[in-house]
Amino acid sequence: MRLKDRVAIVVGAGQTPGDTIGNGRATAILFAREGAKVMLVDRDLDAAKSTEAAIAEEGGEAWLFQADITKEADCRAMAEACVERHGRIDILHNNVGIGAADGDPVDIAEEVWDLTMAVNLKGMFLTCKHVLPVMRKQGSGVITNISSTASLKASSIVAYKTSKGAVNTFTHALAMGNAKYGIRANAILPGLMDTPMAIEGHSQRRGIDKNALRAERDAEVPLNAKMGTAWDVAYAALFLASDEAGFITGVMLPVDGGQSANVG
């Protein structure tokens, strides 16, 4: 088992309803399969309960914790609760992100911009702020932040793109500032994925059939003209969290079927 007896916090372990599985749920399940004790953090505990049930059904170990990561008190309580229960934190996986009501700068409402930055960037800063002291004391730890290939290529969703570009630079700063403590920090940049957040959300906002949307998105992917799934992100996260990636830090890893390589 690649994560045997490791303690992992998966932030955003639930998901929006849909036909497929989301990145946070898939990662939490895979971490548990590989032996980790997983703290399932989500603002919506009902969504995370399904993740907990899936892990329990496979004989894994996971437990729920409710938190709004845009609130510092919740992030502090999250780290304290994990240490109180397990005595350590080995992995912090930051999966929370939003991108609704986005678009051209002249059309984005101020409150949409502020919410996007709060959830996508400030939330990661706050979880790291309260987990890092634990990892520094241990002299080890892995932080993985979910960014997006939208940070690398042209995108019409400006607030989202900007927030994810900031996630990349924040992750780089984390990696360089904490290497001396034995802490690794990397980012995963998913491309077009067949997840509930992507498919259900976009189909509703655009008023387009889900199968038509899938076909449209598939056509944009160089590798086999097929979107990825949450399991592709989860396996990348598993690798980065494992000892196999023990000499890897400060990396922005696209998981996108070649989309980012096709830019230009």
C-alpha cells in the first residue's frame, strides 16, 4: 500500500450530484484504498457522507469534518481536529474550486470575482496556514493543490483563470519556502474532465444536452479525443503524495490529455 498509515486531509471530499464521480471523492477513495486514514472535509457534509460510505464499504478508514475553508476559524479547527485524532498530518489535498457566473472582465460582478478568489485561492492559503506548522514540526508532509490548465491557456472565464494562475504561484512559493522542512508542494492542473461539476454545471448554464456537451469537450482533447475522468486526477494525486514522488516539489502537473502541450 502506497500510503499505508499516512494521515490525509482531503478538502472538498464531497461533490455536486451527477452521472460521474468528482475529483475530491475519487481522490479520497483512492487514498483510503492505499492505506491512508482520510479526513473528509467539506462545507456540505451530506455530500461528503457518500464519500465516507464508499470508503467504509471497501474497508477503508475515513471520517467527516465540516468546514468552510474561506473562514480561518474553520481551517484552524480542521487542523487541530486532525492532530487531536491522529497526532499528525501527512497529506493535505486541496480540491475545492468554483467557476460559476464568470466571463469577460466587463461582465463579471464584483461579488463573483471576490467569491472566486476567496474559494479558489484564499481557502488554499488558509488550509495551508494551519497545516504547515504541524508538518514543519514533523519535518515532513505533502501538499497538493488542484489548479487548472485554464491557468496556462486562453480562457473566457477570467476570474477562474486568474485564481488558478495564482494557485500555481502560491504552490511554487509553498514548495520553495518549505523544502527546508522536508515538505513537498505541487499542483495538479486538470484539463477537460468528465466530472459532475464540469458537465452538470456547464450543461445547465448553457442549456445544452449533457451528451452534446461531452462530445464538444471530447473533440478538444488531443489524446484519443476523449476527456479525462476524476480517477486520472486521483492517480496523479496518489503519485504526488507517495514516496515515489519523494524528490518532486514545485511542479505544476497537467493532467489534460495533451491540451496544454497543444497550446501555440
